[in-house]
Amino acid sequence: MKSINNNSDINNVRAIFIETLSGEFLLKTGFGAYAFLAPTDINHLFKEYLQQPQTLKIFSKSCVRNHV
């Protein structure tokens, strides 16, 4: 992933992250991410995702497996 410098860029990436994560939770459980995770937990996962070499889809699936 290329370096993210702009606040607008990071906000866009965060929004896509939350949407993808919630979608994975919906597929597996019928409930979005906020039913299982606090906003601070999601922010922590976002920061962790930025440090990972995995794709967003793989990271999201892993998060769902770990929290359900």
C-alpha cells in the first residue's frame, strides 16, 4: 500500500475499512461490526491493518473469525 499522507486520504481509507469490516460481519453473523466491537476496537484494528501486508478482504475475514 502506498504511503498515506493526506487527512482526506486516511479518512477515505478508514471509511472503506469500516464498510468492508462491517460487510464481513454481516455476511457471517447478520450483524455489523459495531454489534461486536467498540469504536476504539475498530480504530485499533484499522491501525493494525495499515501495518499488515494482507489485503483488506483477508484482514477483515480474519477479524471476524477472531471476534465471533
